[in-house]
Amino acid sequence: MSGRAQLMWDEAVTGYDFGRDHPMDPVRLALTRSLVGSFGLDREVKVVAAKAAGLSTLRLVHREDYIEAVRAASADPAAADQSYGLGTVDDPAFAGMHEVSALIAGQSVGAAEAVWRGDALHAVNFAGGLHHAMPGAASGFCVYNDASLAIARLLELGAERVAYVDVDVHHGDGVQAAFWEDPRVLTISLHEHPRTLFPQTGWPEETGAGGAEGAAVNVALPAGTGDAGWLRAFHSVVPELIADFRPQVLVTQHGADTHFEDPLAHLAVSLDAQRAVQVACHDLAHEYADGRWVALGGGGYAVVEVVPRSWTHLVGIAAGRPVEPTTMIPEEWRQQVYARTRQPAPRRMTDGRWPASWAAWDEGYDPADRLDQAILATRRAAFPLRGLLP
């Protein structure tokens, strides 16, 4: 195994553009790639542009009639079929939608292939993580589910155990649905409680079916959860499950929309806590999956202040050259941000909350604390199904 990290990147992924007023502004991808370059991280990784996912690959997860509907909407956006979730407020149809969605999916599939075959130890596709797309419908700004496709490709290549950890503020419903009855895939999602946020799924009681009971794990976090609670939830659930499952590959989704400045959700997590979880995922991959790690982006709608910094940290960690949180951001990047967005750019790679800290689960359970109640609900629902103590 080479040990070298890969960054999956094709400039054309910035064509994933739902329109001027849509919150998923592709400038977040361009600015992330530029910040990665400003720190010289692209010289520490192999930058690879994979080919778009073809029909046979897309069919590993998506129904053929849905793929045809996407193609039709891509050719004629005015004819988008809303019964497939296309042409809606969340997922407006646009010209070339199929091609760019398949290209993003191809980057994640290419990342999975590189890691499985040993061409790279770690691979990052921050344009990916489109975890809401269902087998037969677009949903939540997601057309093709690149995370599910990457996992499905790993299984096709012979993987017997793949773990998926999703720390986006929204439930990873599409990935859970794709592998709901597949015991080879462990899906773990930490997200804002479905009572207060789309997609209103991801309850602790959702644990898998059909011989895969316990293969889906959901931590539904109270609105307002901050760094200490978020990190406590992660470390009270994820490491124990990964240690038990011992995946051959770890796939992680790092939506940046848990941040306290994100306009679409209600958690209060800092950039520093996001970085701490990225480090934890990297370490879990090395401890239990021989280092095989596929890291994806996801949501994130504070497109200047948060997303580029969060995912640049992710690339640095994967590259083996983590960016210290106190590092000043290069002035040329800040000037570029203002020129492109007329917004002021952040000055440092931290929110000033570094080092992030939390209380471990074994330090005690507070029955009056809503965060502890959420953690215990998850452990009681899922852990016994895996032979673990709640």
C-alpha cells in the first residue's frame, strides 16, 4: 500500500449548481480547493480527477427509471418529473444535472477504488457526501448518492465490512436506506433531532432490518448542542461500535453544517470541534481498518466563513500534514474571497475554541441532561443488537 493520500478533484464539479438563490452555492467547492492550494496541501497529495460514474455504477444504488428521469431533466429542465424529486424547491432541475452529478459520484467511487486497491491509504472527495439521494428520488439537494455508490463499489470489489460514519447536521437517510438490510455495512449518523430538522428521520429506534438489525445506528442530538456535547456523543457511540465491527474500510461524511454559523440548522458546533472529529475518524481508520479511509464532504451553507476552512482541515489530516488551528490564513486567499463574494474572509483556521474538549461517557450519566438522554437512547436501541452493553 502506497500510504499516499489522494484528493479527488475536477473543476467541473463546480457545475453542480441549483441556481443563484439556492443555499448550496458551488463557490464553497472552489474556495475550498483554492484554500487547499494556498496551504500547499495539493503538493502533499495526489490530485486525481476520476471519470464520471456510468450507468452500471449508478445502478448499484439507483433505479434505472430514476436515472432516466435525471437524464431527461438534465436535457430539458422544464420537463423535470417532480414524482422523482426533480424540479422541486430543494432540487431544481438544471441543464447538465446528470453529467455533473455523475461526475461527483465518480470521484467518490474512484476514491473507494483507490483505497481498496492500495493506490492510496486515504482519499478525500469534499465535493461528495450527497447523502440524501434515494434509490428512486432526489432529496435534500442531492441527486445521486455518491456515498452509497462508493460503499456499494467496495462491496462489489469484495469488501465484507464497511463502516459509514456521518456527522452532517442532517440525518444520513439515503445511505441508511441503501443498506438497511445489509449486515456488511454499519451506518452511524450523528445529527440534529428529527423533531427539529429535515429529513425528520434518524430516530434511535431505526436500527436496520432483515438480518441487519443493529447495522443502523442513530444519535439524534438536541437543537443547540455545542462542542462539548457533540464530542461527548461522538466518543460515547462511534469508537465502541467501530471497535466491535472492525471494518475493512471506513467511509466518513463531514458535512460542515453542524457549525454555529450555519443558516439551515440549529447546532452550535465550532470549526475546532469539527476538526477534532476529523482527527478521530482518521485515527479510527488506522486503529481498526488498516488506515483505509474515504472522507467525503456534505452539507455546509456558511460557504465563506466555515466550509473552506473545515474541509481544508480534512484534506490536511488525510495528507498527513494537518493545519494547526492557530494558523493564519494566507492573505491572497482572503483577497480572492472578497473579489468573488464581496464577503470578508476569516483570518485564522480556528474559531478560538481549540483545543476542543469533552467528558467521556464513563465519567457519568446525568439523567436530567437532554444530550445524555439522547446518547443513552441510542445505546439502548442499538448496542444490545450488536451484543454490546447499553
